[in-house]
Amino acid sequence: MKLVHTVFLFFLLFSAFHPVHAQEVHVVPRPNSISFNEGSYEISKNVTINASNELKSEALHLAEVLKSGFGVAPKIRKNRGDIELIIDVSLFDELGEEGYTMNIDDDGILIEAADASGIFYGIQTFRQLLPPEFEFGESKNPVILPKLKIVDRPRFSWRTFMLDESRHFKGTATVKKLLDQMALVKMNIFHWHLTDDQGWRIEIKKYPKLTEIGSKRNDTQTARKSDLRTGEPHGGYYTQKEIREIIDYAKKRHITIVPEIEMPGHAMAAVASYNWLGTLGTTKEVSETFGKMDDSFDITNPKVVRFLKDVLDEVMKLFPGSVIHIGGDEVNFEPWLKNKSMVSFMKDKDLQSPMDLQISFTNDISNYIDEAGKRMMGWNEIMGHNVHEDRGHTAVNASEKLAPSAIVHFWKGDLELVNRAVEDGYDVVNSNHWDTYLDYTYKRLPLEKSYAFDPVPEGLEEQYHSKIKGLGTQMWSEWVPTVQSMEKQIFPRLAAYSEVGWTVLKQKSFVDFQKALAELKTIWKLEGIEFYENQ
């Protein structure tokens, strides 16, 4: 075994510093324009970086990449360097905020963009032009790159990975590791599902019982519709200090974090913490089972609504991003119709159905978030459509209309609902569950299907395309308890979704993607990331 390990390390070092030929250049996501010129350019441990003060973070990031391969940190200058990072605001019309150009010629490597985020994404492309083993070993040998020109910008501005930590808490180190991989493939939104029936994972200083009680459950269901349990308690939460640390880590990688605080359903961890929040009066413990629960927030009680706004106050102060996700999915309306005070409230407010009550509440929350200078986002039930087949007589389409500033996060129902949403003026993020849910098996959602997903529904009139902000891919964790099992569900599909979000359709090729993916898999192996091999 020792001999095999030595031979493998020799192979890595030998291959890492050989010339990279044009036909061997593979980048995920695929750049939208790449052209090659004759010849090559060599970089070595003596490489220098030119960057202005406004690109200090990006230059330091690039310097760390080069140091990891060469063993020596390159000098960062404010004049001519072998690698030049330059912001040119005149490029905005061509490249937008996140686009970049890269030129490799006899004069060196030039990355230009209209904004620091574009420079950062140019650096991520440069990293993938290096041999995949480069960042995992030191060598004095040079790296030879092809002369080329890349002009690149994303197809969508919203390229999301979501992690559900309510069901199974993973912790700071795991989150940072995922943020690193998101950055490498140019995904820019981390959707953080922090509250649900099975656990409350964010410290709220005004309501300490949310984490004292709501972050712990006594046991955990092991399979759908099963009475089997793990026999072990499960818990964990993030302090606000830890969250600030993660926000800062994400910011340096040009990733915005969108927190999700579920309301009015998926609320049992909160209700177990403060019993007066619920509609049933029977919820005393955090749920150890998964699925659609009976209890939810009593949104007809002003004290409960005040609680939710208090929570949002702390969340909005903590997270600097412009969007707050409130969930809004899978509310069980049956208990509402059996609750005399809720039925009386609906009658007094002339609300025709439980769905109308939910929309009325959602609009109040949307207005509250608007007043704080942010926008509310929610799963597409917030529009009032019946997307569930199991609601029986409670499946009533609403007469109330959703607030116009809300962002609709589509996950379920007929795709015609996406068309109706954009035609009504709403911004939409498309996360159709059949195409984007990472907890699904690879048999149900193979890599090729992930890669083929188009956030713009077929037949949508072009005038509405700009209302499709992008996509999300979701790592729900009910049945994914460990980091290793989670990674195998995420990788390699995360790479496919990165290309869905970035690369224009005419440049996409699953065959070419698979070639580039082979190099990413080498990186993942060296990072110690588990991935599903048979894709």
C-alpha cells in the first residue's frame, strides 16, 4: 500500500506541471466564448500579481491558489505583473456585474471585469486551467498554459444551492467546505434552510428557548412511514457570532446567503419552544418524524405575528443580503378549519379560505420586510395555487392576491404556474423538484437530467424570460444524516447545476461537461469530498 501511495503521488506531481494543451482545457461551468491562439505561456514560482486596493480580497485569494501549488506566495503589486486584475466599469454593458474577460498571451495573463465579482469568477476559471492537482502539492516546476481569450458572463443572476440543516445539523466546517465548492463553479447564492419542524438552528436573542429547546429532538425517524428510530438524540444550532463568521466567509467568495425562516407552517420546533405559538395546543416536543405536520403558527394571534416579526428583525439585521425566504409551503389547513378562533378571524376579515388567510398573513410579512429595505421570497404556495393532491376540501384556490414585490420560488405544480406568475409580474426562481432535488436518488434524477434542466419553461414567451431570475438546487436532509451521505447526493450534480445557471444553451454540451467533470472529480478526491462515482 505504501508503494502504491508513493507511485500515485509521483503521478500527481509529474502530471500537474506538464503543459496544458488547448484541447485539454475543460472548465465548469463552460465559458460562453473561448478562442485559442498559437503558442503557450509559462508561469512559475516567481509569478507576480498586479491589482488595485479595491481588488485586495481577490488578489489575496489568487495568491493563496498560487502559493498552494508553488509553495511561495506571489508578490502583489500596484503596477505591472505577470497576472493583471483590472476593473474597467466601461465593460458593464458587455459583461454585466459578474462577467469577465481573460487573455493569455506573450505579455501575461489579464483578467478584466466591470466589478470585483467578475474578477473573482475569472480567477475561478484560471484555477481550472491549472492542472487539477496543482493546489494540492508544492513544486518548483512551471505550469504551461495555452494562449487564449475568454469572454464570459452568466446566463442567470440567481444560481443557488440550498442546504437544509433543520433536519440534520452539519456545522460550520461543512458549510464552509460547501461554500468553497460553490465558489469554484461560480454559484452565487447559498440558501440556508435554518428552521423547520425538526429543529431550530439559529440563535434569536429575544427568544432563547428557540435554541434551548427547539434545536434538540429526542430521536429521529429512519425511513418514510416507518416506526423505526435511530435511538439517539440530535441537535445543534448556530450562534449569531458563528453566522457572522460564515457570512464573512461567503462574502469573500462572492456568495450571498439567503436565510429561510419557515412560516406559517413547518413550525413545530418553534411551537415546542413556546407553546402559545401553535394552533393545536398539543405540541410539546420537537418532531422526530418527517413529512407534513399538523401544527403551525397561529397567525390570527397578534402576539404570534409580533413574535415572527421580532425574529425577522434579528434575522434581517444579521444577514446583509437583500432577500429573506419565509418558506410558506405545505401548510396543513385542516386544523385551522377546526380552530374556532381562526375561523372567526377569517369571517371577521372576510377571508374566504385558509389559503386566503395565509396570503393575507404573507402580505403583511412581505410589507414588513419591504419596509426594512429587503424582499420576501417564498415557495410557490404563497401565490395561493393548489399544488398538493392531498388537501381534499381544503384545496381552495385563493381570491387574495400576493404582494407584488414577493419573489416566487417555484418547486411544485404544473409548469403553467410559472407562466402565470411571470405574466402577473412576479420574479421567479425555478426549482422544479423533479429536476433539482438533491435528496432524490440518481435513478430518479440522473446527472444528465440535472444537466438538461432549463429554468425557463418551454414555450414561455421571450418577453417574460427576464422574470426568470435563475434556479435553485436543494439538499433536503431528512434521510441524509451524515456529511458523507450528503456529499454523495450533492456531487457531481452540483457541477451540472452550475452550468445550468451560467452557460448559455447553445454552448452547453453534456459530452464536454463530462470531460471537464473528470478533472473536478480529481479535485474532489484530493479535497476528501465523497461523490457518486457512477455518473
